[in-house]
Amino acid sequence: MEQQTHILVVEDEAAIRTALTDFLEFHGFRVSQAADGRQARQRVAREVFDLILLDLMLPEIGGEELCTLWRRDGVQTPIIMVTAKGQEKDKIMGLDLGADDYITKPFSLEEMLARIRAVLRRTDPARAVGQTFAFGDLAIDMAALKATRDGRDIDISKREAGIIQYFAANPNRVVGREELYREVWQDTLTDLGTRTVDMHIAKLRAKIEPDSAEPKIIQTVRGAGYRYECGKQEGTM
């Protein structure tokens, strides 16, 4: 049975908190609540969430400070900020603090749901491609960490699986090394990181490309990064 997506709703107004919780649970999410910033920080320290819906105007610890503290502490959970502030500079500040999206009150519940689903797809490529999918002329099984071509299994590492997932979730566009390192390695790119990305791509190509000297599945875009051209390779499922 597929595990429910776990969302933390951080909102000090009880009526709003209850309405958001009821709506999200109706749409199949597992929901926990926090009524102030201190409680939210404690919950995130001891529980794992897939997304945080964070009101900015909170008692104890404000939403902006919370976001800063979480990102400083290495919490990578996607955050959607919710606030009555609607000026562009406020949105930019929220995103600069580490939020993944920003929604302004008043908003429709349908808009909130759409934003939550979009952030989850963007921050977790597995949600966009699933656990079993086609990649070039390969069948990829993420649970077994195997690629299959013509009945032959090709073992792939967890890191290589992460690279494949990210390309599969972002087909037909250039993915830069910095983006790939940030999203797969969850770190900031350095000179060493650049070499690490290139090395992993080379090793992955050697496993999945019929001719890794002239790659067709993961193509190099000189000076920009790499691109997975979905649907343009022979044998694509």
C-alpha cells in the first residue's frame, strides 16, 4: 500500500487550521498540526514530513525565522509559505529564505492543493515518474535498482537511480550540473562537485547506453549541462 504524503500545517488560527486539515485529509493526505512556531519546530525535529504549509504570522517563533532555522539546520522538507502579505518583495524574501513556494491570503483551497501537488512533483522526482518507468529504451525499476534492456538486467546504484529519476522528471530540457548536484546530492556545487557529476554521468552512460561514446539517452549540451530527450530514441516505450 502506498504511503500517504505527510503534511504539517502550521497555523495559529484554529478555524483555519481545522479547515485546511479537513480539506487535505479529504484529498488523501496525512496531516499533522502545529499552532505556533515553537511547536512546529519541535514536531519537525522528531517527525518526518513530506511538506510544510507554513503561516508567517505565528506566535513564539515567526514563520520567516522558522524557515531560516530549518534551512540552517539542514531540513530539506519543501515549504509553502502562507501569508496575508502580497507584495513582490515579500514573496522574494520568502523564497530567498528557502521556501519552495508562496501563497497569499485569501486563496482558494483548490489553488492551495494545486500548489502542493506541484511542489511535491518538483521536489521529489519519484512522484512525477513513479517507481517503474521507461527511460530511453530501458525499463527502470527503482525499487529493485535495476534497468532492463532486452531481458538483461543492469544494476544501478542509488545515486545513479536518483540521476535517472531527475532526468525522467525533467525531459527534453537542459539540466545544468549545479541543478543536478543540488537536487540529487542535496548540496551546493563546488569544483569537486562538478567532477563528481561528470564522473557519475560517465559511469551511468557506460551501463545504460548502447554506445556510451555517442550517447543518445543522456546527451551532453556543451557549456550548459545534460539533456534527456524523451521519446526521441529508438525503442522508447
